[in-house]
Amino acid sequence: MTDYFHVDVFTDVPYAGNSVAVFVDPPPMTDRQLLSVTQELRHFETIFVSREAESATVTARVFDLTQELDFAGHPVLGAAAVLHDLAESSHGVHEWRIELPARTVQVTTSRAAAGHVSALLDQGRPDWIVPTAAIDPAAVAAAFGLDGSDLDDSLPLEIVSTGLRYLIVPVHSTALPRASIQHDLADFLHRMGAQYAYLLDPAAVEGRHWENDGSIEDIATGSAAGCVAAYLVRHGRAAVDRTIALSQGRFVGRPSTIVATVHGATQAIERVTVAGDVSVVSTGTLRALPSPEPI
């Protein structure tokens, strides 16, 4: 038997924000078993963390419903908040070093006055990815069921990464509610050098993101939030060292707020932090592990 925690990230109250299942020091499992557990629990993502004795360093693996992810924001914040709760003294500030397949990140956790934990993830320096093929604005708009006029042409289509490569697609406020994925975007984005796309209404600082096949809309995308913040600062829509509140999840009934801060200079960004509140909803116990072989 192994215990897990169900937490909601980017919200100070349960049953809002983006949920994630967190396993701390789970028994050894194969990739197949880790994916099966994630699919069984049906959270958007599940994170499995293993602690080192007498150390604030943990290794982590994140799975969504189809695959392992090299990096993901809200599961890392959720896991750090759970580790804070499990620490002997959970009332101070804790620093965690979380080793993921793609990178190692630092997370700071603290207890908010209301009782829940707040977590801040240092995503490091963002990278601007040179496209491997021309980005066709009309084709990008059509992929989301939009017209070229729905794009905010005062801002460029750009690929930014803080661990995952997001194509940032700026749109007008009237377009964001109408958007939906028209075909699987995986190959379409891969040809440009991107992994995912993030629709951004820069005027309202609100975004939307889906799985590439459009089957699931994400509630709050922490890995994209740092990219969005860096993008807004680089193009003069936000300032360095000032918090940027990114809204997401309204269209799936789970309103969330991701707080990002860009450090450095407008054209020489040094690092981006992404922060959010975390609420514990429940704990559970797996009484059986899945088969290590496909059924």
C-alpha cells in the first residue's frame, strides 16, 4: 500500500485551480505502472517524488494521461507544498531542490496566514527558440478555429521555453472564448520547433492551453506561465521585478491565478519565477499496484 495526496494548485481554496496527485517515496514502479496509476486517478498530471535522507533534494517524475513529461509547473509546486506539510517544522520557509528529467529547479515554500502553503518555483532563464520552419499566422489561427484577424498583430508569434517549448499565440479578447483545437497539433508544432501552443489575450493577461489533440483543456499551465511572463516583458507589456497575474481555467469552470515575476532587464532576462497557492483536498491509499506489463 502507498499513500498519495490530492492537492489543488494556483488556488487558496480547495475545488478550484489545477489538481494533481502527489506520491512521496512510492515503492519502485516501472514506467508502465506509473502511467497506469496516473490514468487510474484521472488527474491531469501525477507527480512521484523520492526524498534523499536528511536532504532537501528530491527526484521527481511527472506523468500526464499519455506520457512522461520532462518538466511541468503545477505538479512541482504541488509536490513542494506536500513536502512542506510533511516537514517536521512546516511553519517556516523551506527550500527544495527538485531534480526532473529535463532540469533541476528550486522551489521555496511557506505557510500563508490563512493556513495553506504557498510555493514559488524558479524556472531559470527563458530561451527564445529559433523556429525550424516558417510560422504561418493564418495556419496557426485556423488550427484554433480562428481567422487571421483574431490574432493580435501588435505582438509576434514566438516560441519560448523554460523547460518545454511553447508557441505563444497572441489573440484579441473576443477570440479567446471562441478558440478550440481543430486538428492534432503535435506534428504541426513540431515542424516549427515547438512542443505545445499557448493562446494569450495580452490585454486581459488571460490564457488557454489544451493537450495537442484537443481532448483536454488545461486548467492552469505553470510551465507556460514563465514563458508568457518573459514574452510580455520582452515586448514591453509588463515590467521586470513586478508580479504578473496570469488568469486561466475560466472556460472549464476552474478559475486559477498564476503569479509570475521576471528578473533582469527587458532584453536580458536572467530568470523567471512562478508562484501559486496550494490547497490540500484529500489523502488516499493505493491498496494495489497495477501490472508492470500491458493488459
